[in-house]
Amino acid sequence: MNVSRTALVLGGGGVAGIAWQTGLLHGLAHAGVDVTGPDWSDMLLGTSAGAAVAAQVSSGVSLADLYDRQVRPELQIDEPRPNVSIDSLNELLDAAAERAAGDRQRFARYVGTAALAASTPSEAERRAVIAHRLPSHEWPDRDLRVVAVDAESGRHRVLNRDSGVRLVDAVAASCAIPGMWPPVTIGVHRYIDGGVRSSENADLAVGFAKVLILQVGVVDAGQDPSAAERERLIAGGSSVEVIRPDADTLSAIGPDPTDPAVRSAAADAGFRQGSAVSEALRGFKQA
């Protein structure tokens, strides 16, 4: 393991997750701790909402400008609400989890089957939204990795600039929430949200000495599905730090992280939280 390499892991969490993570990262940078810069993070690993954020922060556009796009209504892009409710999504995931009985790949196949059969907007419509979301449609000249899941096999795929996949398609695939948005066609495969494998996929950052994880999802401390991933990283010699939404952010996001109406409040709460945790992050990097 290279003792100096650091990974920034950005997790899933809907449009509210994009807003919170953007605000948090801007708050950190405003306090003098820019964890998105190449001198801090050697690798960016994004899943779902985190894939969009990772592509945005590595595009060359400043965090201040990205933050403005979240909090200023006149700069917010048109993010249509999905026709499927968050409750329906949770019912789908719960049913698949019960059938899979702990087998992660089987779970992904069940979810993928439902996603392929769902009535959603067209791929072209959804791709246009993702294209508008990204300041640059070219892969950056740094280590950006995006996680998606094959809807048929249930296997995950890590996409990067060497994958032969366009950045917009990679992010669209990682953000293809099953039942809400269409699976994304890449070659002969159809891909769905990388969060179907794991909300953060933090275990894919194995080999990095330090791993900073932004975990958007609300979890019970004793029932955190990502805990095993962090344990594997630690067992492999990585130092791991996790930032989760604070109470103000949870209140701002509310019960539905796919609701575009909460973006401004979630980003603002994230900015304030970033400022509050900046010293702890400074110490994490320097330790």
C-alpha cells in the first residue's frame, strides 16, 4: 500500500445527496480544506449521486460555482421529479432483499429485472438531464471512477476514462435509480444505479492509505450496511473517515431525497456542516 494515497468516496442519495455533498465540499474548501483537489485526493470514487458530484468537482468548475448551481433557483437545472414514489422504490428494494436472502449479486439481479420491466422516461430524455447536470462531458485527467451495475447479471462495473464509455453515459448509468429512471445501454449491456450494489461501494477503494467517505443515506448505527466495507478497508491497512448528514441536513433533506425542491436547503446545511468538520478533516489528512 502506498502510504500517501488518499481516496474520496462519494455516495448515493438522490438530488438531495448531490446538493448536500456539494455544499459540504464547498464548506470544507471555504474553511481551507479542499478534499476534492488532486493534492488531497488521488482518486475519486462516485456512486449514483456521488458519481454526479465526482464528475462535477473534477470538471475544472469551482466549488463555489457548483454550490451556486444548487442554492440559487435561477441557476438550478430542471430536475424533473420521478413518477415513481420513494415508497414504491423502497418496497421494490425490500422485496428484492427478502428474496435474495443476503446474496448481493442475486439482489442486484432481482432489482435489475424489475428495472428493465419498469415504465420510465426514455433513455434519451434522462441522458439529456445528466448531460445538463455535468459541466464537462469529457473524462478529467485524473483518477475518476464511477460504479454501475449490470441489470441482467447483477455484477458491478467500475467505469473510468480507460473504459471506452462516455462520461455522460457512465454517470447516467450510475444514477439510474431502478424503477424511476431507465437502465442505460452501454454496448450490449443495460446498467442500473451503482447503489444497488452498495450506497458507497467504499470497499472498491482498497489499497489507498486514507479513505474519506461521504455517506448520504440515513442508517441506524447498529444496522449500517456499509460497515463491513469499512472494516475490510481497515483490515487492509486503510485509515477511514466517514462524514454523514448532521441533524440540520437530515431536516433539510426530509423523507424524499429524490425531491428537487430540497436542493437549496440541503446544500446550505451541507456548507455549514463542512465548515464545522474542517479541522477534523485537516487532522485526518495530516495524521
